[in-house]
Amino acid sequence: MAVLFNNCRCRDHAGLYGAGAFYDRGVVGVQADMPDEPGTLARVQFGTWVRSEQLPMATAATTAPYAAFFNVNGHFKQRSVI
């Protein structure tokens, strides 16, 4: 099963958490904020990098599988993981 992680803030996960880190989330609340303060608890995903893509929003909104991150009007849904 493929999982898409949205890193729209371009966080340097490896720089923050060490080699192999590619994504992080706070641990409080249903849609926890990004852990921006030093010492804040975070869920950090580690693994082997597979690929990264950058597309213009208009293209991504109509291209599978990235279209799942956009609503019917082409606006970003603010989801972090799909």
C-alpha cells in the first residue's frame, strides 16, 4: 500500500531528527500541528527514500494520486497524509 506524505513546508527532517527521517507530526490532537519547538514530542517516520516529486498545483490537482490532496475547486485540502 502506498502512502503519500505532504511536506509542503519543506522541512529538513533528516537535519532535525537524523539520517533516514522523512516526515514528522506532533502527537497531540486529531490534526496535531508540526512540532516546531525544540523538545516537543513528535511522531517521526524513518525509512528509505523512494522518490520525491514537485508539480505546479494546477497539475497536481488533476493528476493521480496527488489529486486526493485537493478539493473539487482545486484548493489544497491541508491533509498531511493520504
